[in-house]
Amino acid sequence: MNTIKKISILVVPAILLLFAVLSNSSCNIYKFNEATIPDSIKTVKIVQLLNKARYVNPQISQRLSDKLRQKIVGQTKLSQTNSDNADWEISGYISEYNFSTSAISGQQVANNRLTVSVHIILNNRKGEKTTEYDVSRSFEFKGDQSFQQAENALSDEIVRTITDEIFNKLFSNW
């Protein structure tokens, strides 16, 4: 028997066995781009995030809500709805949006920090369970920048990073 036939006799059954194991491993949960969602959950309602922080950036609430909506609809099989009968309802609020000094050099501010925290509430109507998560992230910027300059420069990064953190909390069980 030639070598190719010997190898194919061993490899083909191993590949078939591996395929069978992998295809049977999903027990009522599907994963799509690392999002773990029970099969029974089909719809989601994403409520506009409120801004309850002491300092209010008037754009951040809308931008975070929109980006979260886009990410959930784009990276899961959930259908967005505005109905009160959604399987899941995701709501929450921005709880912190603060500036602080993070480094001083020669009696001068060298770096500042913007901290953004969001409290997320997941109401699972199918499981009759509510789960709450807190997500917080700090963003450093040079001490010679004004807060407005820093906000403008960091705006896209803040929205992207906080949205990713919320998504991971909701769907990756981190």
C-alpha cells in the first residue's frame, strides 16, 4: 500500500470524528463572534443610555447608545425592536464622567485622566431575571490639553472602548 493511502486511512476518520464532536457541542446556545446568547433569545430592545454623571458631555449618551445598538445588531443574531415585549431589554446610564490629574512633573500637570463609567441593566424577560453590570475606563491625555481638546481628541476612542466593554460584559460572560 502506498504512503498516501495509509495516511488517508488514518486522517479521514480523525477529521470526521473531529467534525462530529464540534457539530454536537452546541447545546441550546449559539456563538457568533464570541457572543454567547441562549437560543430562546431572539429580540433585544436597547434603551437610550441616560447621563447621570456630574459633568455632562451632551453627545456621549446618544453616541454610546447608537454604537451599542450597531454592535449588538451587527455582531449577534438578535433582532432589534422597540417593543416592550423584547426578550432582552438593555438600559443604563453614564454614572461617571470625571477629569483628574494623573501625573505632575516639576510642579506642572504632565498628564490628566478622563474616567468614564457606565451602569448597564440587562432585563431578561424570558428568564425573568435582571442583571446589572458596571463598566469603567480611564483615558489619559497630556496636561497641556484643555478638557475640551481632550474630549474632542478622545471622543471616538471613548465610544468604541466603552461599547466594547459593555458588549463583552453582556455577551462574553467576562
